Amino acid sequence: GKAFAEHYYRIFDNNRSSLNTIYQPQSILTWEGKVFQGQQAICTYINELPFQKVERKIQSIDSQPTIIPNFQPGVLVTITGTLVIDGEPKPLKYVQVFNLLPNQGSYLLLNDFFRFSLD
């Protein structure tokens, strides 16, 4: 889970257009309550977010296996942290959850939930 999260954020923070290698046609993103399904819809939305520069500080990464009978185990990953967007002085807290499923020796990002945390 930690390795995936670090890989994802490296791409998101430096070259969002390359996220099309992570999302798949069956992937679903829920971003602040807005739902997008499929690689093209998700990547279009992420690439059109109204900010350019992201500085991220990860506070925690927790992972658990997901065990569903008759399926290979996956991984559920929960991340908390803060973001500084376009140099704004106040960091924003966030929570993100990834549901990863095994896929030909790697993992498929099936579900991605992102929410800013309000104090």
C-alpha cells in the first residue's frame, strides 16, 4: 500500500497527465462527492483541476488486505496528509482511500476516494 501511494503521488504531484497508466476502464473516482468512472473521465477531471503545483506531506498510510471469497486478495489503503496548493499559505488536510485489486502480477486501482478534511 505504501509503495503504491508513493508512486501515485509522485505522478499526481509532478505529471498528472501520466495517471492514465494507473487508472483503468473499470476504475471509479469519487473526488469531493463527484463520481467519475473510467480512465478517460477520471484523467480528464484530474488534469482539469484548477491548480498546478502541489506540495504534499503524508501523515499516515494504513493498509489492509481485502479478502473476498472466490477472489484473489486485494489491498485497501487509507492515506491522511496535508496539501499546499499553488503556494497558498494554509495547508489543506485530506484523506484518500485506494482499493487495489491484483492484476497480472501488479495491482489495478479499482476505487479511489478523495476528500478534503474540514476542521
